Amino acid sequence: MMIEPPIEELSKKAGNKYKLRVLVSKRAEEIQKHNYEEGINPEVKEITQACNEIMEGKLELDENKK
């Protein structure tokens, strides 16, 4: 169970929980691919890192992008 950042706050930023799941999973996959290519062993899991990026406003949902 994820505690920080709170799911409800993340959902508000994404619009709903479905959009949040899609956004987080896509970003986490990008982070994981980058870490693998660079040989990086992350201290924080990719999903947590993606959620933190959303909370910090570094990652936003683009409605027009498919």
C-alpha cells in the first residue's frame, strides 16, 4: 500500500484514478528503461519516483497526447 504521496491528492492532479494509473505506469516504464540503459540501480522504485514527479508538478497529464 502506498502512503506517500497520497493517492487522493495524486488523483486530483490527474483528474481521476484511471488517468493516474495510466500516467504513472507509462512514466515508471520510461524511468525503468532509462535506468536499465544507464546501468543505474535506483534507491527509489520507479512507480514511487513517477508519483513524486506528479506531486511536484514535474509531470502532467496531456489530454491531447495519445
